[in-house]
Amino acid sequence: MKLKKITTSILVWLPALLLALSATAKFAGAAIIVSNLTKAGIIPYFPLSLLGLLELTCVVLYLIPATWRIGFFLLCGYLGGAGAIEISQHLLPTAFILSTLVWIGVFFKDSSVFKEGRKTALNS
């Protein structure tokens, strides 16, 4: 049981730390990020500071125990968009790697997020 807790902590915190570093690089205006996002045509629509703030907000929500579910779903959307940009620019798909780590971490943390059969107004 202790091994599962350690593994879960690593799989939750590792992508969160990497995304926080990515947000910091966006705030700092790292040349490689500016180059890739300019090449993709993103910079005119979303300034780096806005992207960094969005990314950091998703990470913070993901790490707070009361809001981790909404943070998880926001990270899925953010990383999906980042992955689409990486694929369109023929870059290494690091967003999909991070997304996979986030999904596995959430599965170990609370697998009920992925279970089918919850009653909703639509299927009752």
C-alpha cells in the first residue's frame, strides 16, 4: 500500500512540476517557446503571459485536494491543445506524454473518475 501511495504521489507531482516549469518559461519568454509558438501562429492570439497563467491555474487547481477533479479536466483540455500544436509543428509530443502521466496519476489516485455507470439526468 505504501508503494502505491509513493507511486501516486510521483505520478501526480511530476507532471505538475514540469507544467509549472513550462509556465515559468512562458513568463520568462524562453526563446524556444517563443519560436515554436510564433511558428504555430499562436502568439498574436494568446500572449505568452496569458498561456503561462492559464497553465499555472490548471496546475494549481489540479494540486488542491478540493479542486483536483476540475484541475484534471482542465489539464486534459490544455494538454490536448498543446499536443495538437506540437503534432502540427512536427515537434516531440511532450504534451501527450505529460497527459498520459496525469491520467495514470489520477487513475491511481481515484479510479472512480474513469468508471462508467454514474446516473445522470440523461440516462435515468
